[in-house]
Amino acid sequence: MKKWKCSACGYIHDGAEAPEKCPKCGVPKEQFVELDEAAASLVERSRNTNALHAHAIDLARQLEAACAAGIKDALDPGCVDVFTKSREMAWQVMKLSMTEQQGHMGKGKWG
């Protein structure tokens, strides 16, 4: 499937031809450029990787919540220690994936 990029805002459209107007910024069809095969492939790969990062972020937030509940339960000092360390690691995983996504946006690996 062809990919078209809005030259005004960067919106990526998938389709046989560019849309009549950009769904994001409203510029006319003439403002879209067709991406070549390499660029279109990078968009697809970036979409996949960014979705995986989003999933990792979500899982890290779920782990943080579980660890917070474990810390609150405070069965014993060993459990609190494990939950505390795990919560810190979950935060680190979340921040790593968020930083990577930020880098992707800066390099145009989005779409």
C-alpha cells in the first residue's frame, strides 16, 4: 500500500492516493508527497517498534502498580524489598522506552 506524507504537518496517509485534505491540518491533497519504498518500509517498521515500546510502557506501569500494592501489603521486609526494587526497575524500563520513542520522533521514525 502506498504511503503519503503531508508536507505541512507530517501526517502519514495509507492508500492508493493522497486524501483530498489532510485529516490533521486540513491542507489540500497537493501538499502530500508519496513516500518511496524505503521510506514507506521504515514507516511500517517504526509503527511496529513504537507499538512494542508502547506495550512495554503499559506493562511497566502495570508492574509498578502491582509493586505498589505489594509494598502497601508489607507481608514482610523481604517482600517489601523485592517489590521496591522491582518498582524501580519497572520505572527504568518505562523511561527507557519513552526515551527511545522520543528519539524515533526526532529521526522521523514515526508514522
